[in-house]
Amino acid sequence: MTRIFNDPSDFAEEALAGFCDLHSDLVRQVPGGAVRRRRSVNPKVAVLAGGGSGHYPAFAGLIGAGLADGAVVGNIFTSPSAQQAYSVAKTAENGAGVVFAYGNYAGDVMNFGMASERLAAEGIAVENVLVTDDIASAPPSESGKRRGIAGDFTVFKVMGAAAEAGAGLADVVRIGRKANDLTRSIGSAFHGCTFPGAEAPLFTLADRKMGLGLGIHGEPGLFDTALPPARELGQELVSRVLAETPHGSGRRIAVILNGLGATKHEELFVLWLTVAPLLRAAGYTLVMPEVGELVTSLDMAGVSLTVTWLDEELEPLWTAPAETPAYRRGAVLLPTGAASDDETVDDAAGADSFEAGDGSRAYAGNCVAALGAAREALHDAELRLGDLDAVAGDGDHGRGMVRGIDAAAAAAAGALVRGAGAGAVLIAAGDAWADKAGGTSGVLWGAGLRAFGESLGNQGAPGVDELSDAVQSFGSRIVELGKAETGDKTMVDALIPFTEEFRRLAEGKGAPGLMWAEASAAATAAAAATAALRPRKGRARPLAEKSVGTPDPGATSLAMIFSVMGPHLTAVRQPAGARS
């Protein structure tokens, strides 16, 4: 993955475009992802798989008859934005509702949830099915916190087959959640994956070591251990999965032995020679097992074992035919509906028309300059932020923040040229950040900037009180949306000290620049102090111990951004009689 690319930041988009060109008989590219080339002539539930890039065949490779109607595709290891999910859903919807299916990750939950709210407001029936199969990411008592890994495929498969057979939205959702409840996975990594253009993998292991409990976003295992022979590895995987056999489950199972990207099929076959006999010896009948690459992690060397306990309802759906670019089973009667090349989503409300006061338009220039300063700082810190994130996460924070600020700065500058006031400039920036960055940080920064802009409005330049109110709106929106608290080891650990300190200082009516600088210093100190915390939210939570000693990347980037934006945002008009 480090050898064939143009601009690394364009890798995901170019890979999707190449995939859609190659498989143009089955899929077509649309804003936010891809959908089936042909749709059913009759109303049908649209099953939409979704998540970041880097997992092929998941997610776009699973579009086709008997499986997904479309895929919402984010940047590498990054949740797609709410706008992407909305656009794909609007294109794929076929008169019987939409269901998003995805792994249980904070960014995905936020973005698909926001897209669902928008679709529902337009009268489209919409549901969400979260996959939580990874037994290494949380104990059974907290199964709702578990992340989704290769069990994604089983859940997508039965949902797609049910929808293809004509099941209604409620039944498709019920079947998907049932399959998820009956699915367990465990994995092991032998070597980390490498982002396109990166000089080193996200994590490394000592020679002859493996990490047990890997994630599919390049997260290392929960703990490292000696690399055993294939026979012992198979015994370890099987014993851990069977230890969590669902209560009352049957004796017929679907099994996936999944390669993570750099593990060869021959290696998987050797491992299967242990896995299959152990499962049969435990009294199970293996129903159409799969061995190969179905849910990968770029070029990670690793393997995962997934078992889904079948019943009379799930088994026919698991064995049903499917025809996609990456997966074929049986003979599928392809839909006879017309190709939908010309269908697009008209999401434009016409040309922007801005009304703003002269003072607000003048201050909008300050906002654009502030975003420009943030852009420069984030580009300089991209690699460092990625390295911080790779310690216990997927290493994409630096790249995601750069994508977000680039989009935000461009959108803000464009709005300024068209006569927007400060509020509209920041709203445009926030919406662009959320759309292009995706992920948890993307949706939070996007929502925060929008709230900041809504608070400022477009009538005049803000005084200290108005600026303080906007800061509070920014913080409140992020806390409300992300549900994090201080001590969770997130961006909130730097955000709350900033907002509280700025509000306290603003009550004294001091010089705005000095107040902002003091609040920024408080945020910077708080961000550094997160090194001592154990994460309680996000992708770093399952690797809490590995995170100790490293500051939170989200808190670090927030403190950095606020520090450099201050001189521009605090060049405000002072109320009459205030000290300067």
C-alpha cells in the first residue's frame, strides 16, 4: 500500500473510481460511494453497507444482487460523512425504505445517525443496524460497546438476501440484528498496515510475536504474545469464540476465516486444517464456510475467525445466491430494471444568497484568516498527530484533520468572496469540514463550527460577550453530540478548560487577545495532561493501557487550533468604555 499511489490524500477516491470503472456492469459511482447499476422494478428495501476505505472487498465490493444495494465509502479508516450517507441513500432508495449497516464505531454512529434524521425528516423510512461481533473489544457484560470486524460480512449477507427475497424494512432490520446477536469474532495480527505514502506501519511487533484481538482499522492487538504454530493459533481462536457461544444456539454455524490483507490464502488453508476439525469435534455442522479476504485492513498481516450460529431463518439467507464484484455464490437472477445512470440527487438549494451587515462582512475576513492559520498549523503537525493516534487507534487523525481544515478553509474563502457575513462563513466551513473529513472528529468539528457561526450571526462584528457566547455554543454542541466528559481522554478534555477559562476571563472585560491566549494555555496544559488518562470512549478504549503515557490526539489538535486562531478571532470591536 505504500508503493502504488499518486497523491496519498486522493488514494481512496481514486481507488473507488477505478473499482467502479472496472465493474461498471454491476456498480456505478455516486457522490459518497457507489450503488448497483440496476435496481429492481418493484419496491425493495435498500441495504446500504458503510464505513471507511481500506477494507476491500468491504464495502463497495459487496454491492450487488443478494447483498448490498449500495455502499457509503469514507476515506481510509474514516467514517463517511453524514452528507455522503444521505446522498447514497437518496440514490439507492427504491420505495421500501433504507437500512444502514455498519460497524459500531463512534464516527459511523454519529454520521449515519445524522443522515438518518435527515432522511426521516423527508419522509423516507430509515433504520440502522450496528455490528458488534469483536469479542476482544469489550466483555460480554458490555457487548453493546463491542466494535464490528469481519462479522460485518455475515450480517450484510443475510440482510441483503432477506431484502432481495422481498422482506419489509422491519424484517430486514430484525434479521440483521438477530444475526449480529449470534455472531462472534476474534482476530490476531502479525504486522501492522501502512497508509499510502506513509514511511512506517501504524504499529510493529517484535519478530515472532503476534497481537491478539486486532481491529480492522489498523489498531494493534489487545496484547502481544509469542507467535505460535498454526495448530496452536487455531486452537486459541476457536476456544475463545466458542467460549462465548450464544445461549440456546443451534449446532449449525456459518464460519469465516478471514485474511486481513497480507496473509496468503495458503496460510489460511493451513490454519483451516486446524479450525474446521475443532469446530466439528465440538459438535457443529459447518454450513458453506468461507476462507479468504472479505474484510481487510489495507496490507495488515493478520487473520480473524468469525462464527455465526444459524437457525431455520438465517441459514437459507446465508446460503442464498449473491452476485457482486468481489463475491459470488450460486446463480442469481439479476434485476431487469433499467440502468439508473442518469439518476442524481439534487441536493442544491440554488445559488447562495447572503445578507450581512458591513461589520460582519469585515469580521468574516478575520474568520477566514483564522482558518488559514489553523490550516497551516495542522499541515505542519499532520505526521505528529497521526503518530499519537497510532499508539492506540488507527493513525488517521492527522490526515483527517488536514482533510477537514482544507475543505473548511476553501468553503469559508468561497463564502467570503460571495459576500457572506461571519456566521455564514463559519457555517460553510463547518459543513465542508464535516462532509470531507468524516469520522468522529469531522462531525464534531463541523458541528462545532456551525454552532459558532450560528451564535455569531451576520449582523455585526462581535464584542467580547458575543465571542464568549459563540465559544460556549461551540463547546456545548460538541459535548452534546459526542456525549464525552472530562476525563474520557477526548478532545473535550482540552475543550472544557478553554471554554470555562475564556468565559471566566470575559466577565472581567479584559483585552480579548490576552483572554484567548490564557484560555489557550489552559487548553494546551489540559491536552498534555491527558497522557495520564485511560480512554473511556472511541477506538482507543479497547487499548486503554497502551494509550497511557501518550496525550490524546484530539485534545492536542484542538488546543493547537485554538492557539493559532486566537489572534484573528479576537480582533473584535470592544464595547464602549471597556479596557483594551
